[in-house]
Amino acid sequence: MESPLFGEREKAVIRWAELVARNEARHDESAFSRLAAHFDSTEIVELTTVAAFRGLMNRFMDSLQIELEGPELQARGGRSVASLEDLHAYVHNLAKL
């Protein structure tokens, strides 16, 4: 949250996604207020849906032992390294919702 790569809008999305992933969003009024400063109620529902769905898919795929990555990445040990630019672009696109 201290990174200068993300603006306040993006940081609000990141914090909200973390809370949704841990099923703690309902207990953090300040995180919701920060999010509401940048997004309307429809957008907040969409952001929450995306975060919750990703968590569901991770649990589903892990439980069934289904690899999320293709054979090429699995051959390298299953680890992907995203650049800071890739991460910034991903969060920036999420903040556009």
C-alpha cells in the first residue's frame, strides 16, 4: 500500500480485494469508505464480484488439483514472474470497472 506505482483509487481496489479474499470486507468500514470515494454502488458490486469469483475459482481449481497455468509454465516449475508494469496495468484495469 506504500508503493508509488498505484494511486489512491487503485490502492482502494487492492485493499478491498484483499478483504474480500479473506472474507473480512464486512468488518472494515474504512476500506469501504475509501472504495466508495472512487466508485459508485454498481461498480463496488462489480469489483466485489470479480474478487469473490477469483477466490472461488482458486479454491475450486486447487481442490480438484487442476493447474491454472499451461504446460509451458508448468514445465518451468509452475511459477510466473510478472513485471511491475504488468501488475500496474492489471490493477489499473481493475480500477476502471
